[in-house]
Amino acid sequence: MYSKKIIEEFTNPKNVGIIEDADGVGEIGSTIDGDVITVYIKVDDDVLKDVKFKTFGCVVAISTSTMVTQLAKGKTVEEALAISNEDVQDALGGLPKGKDRCSGFALDALHKAIEDYRNKS
């Protein structure tokens, strides 16, 4: 059973979209496996001023993507890197058994976006 917060984030996701002039972009997954998550970041003075995502995937993939963007936005790069899978799951009120594996994909995409940003800087 999904928590009320997971359903809320799935049916009304925040920060959906593309940042055209993103400072970093990270993508994880494949349509073959099911979920594809792309995270875009805009960084100013080492702070994630904007974080957006595009996700093709299940309820958990979309819910965790929107939660990761909310948790990361306004944080420094280092603070964003410190967000844990447990932080995301807690913010969503927990995940159904067997779905916790999927919850780390959005964080992986965020980490790749930060890596991309650092490589460009």
C-alpha cells in the first residue's frame, strides 16, 4: 500500500520539466528496464537554485523524483550529495515492501547531474 504522501507526490508532482540551460544533467535507467529519470540542476554560488526532473516510470519512480528535487532545491552541492535514500523514503512516509530498491534511482540521477556540473566547472 502506498502512503498518502506518495500518492500526493505522484498525482501532483513538483519541479517537473527541463532546465534548458542546465548547469548539470544526470540520467539513469532505460526503457528496457522500465524507469528513466533525468534530473536537471541550475547552480549559483554552489547552491542548487533550481532542480527539475523528467521521469518515465512507476509510481515510486515519479514520487521519489519529485521528492528528491524538493529536498535538493536550495541546498549547497555538498548538502544535496548528503541526502540519503532514507531521507527520501522518510519524506514520503515510507515505501511498500520491495519498492525500496527503486527509490534510489532519483538520487543516482541527482548525483550524476552534480557530477556533470562539477566536470563542466
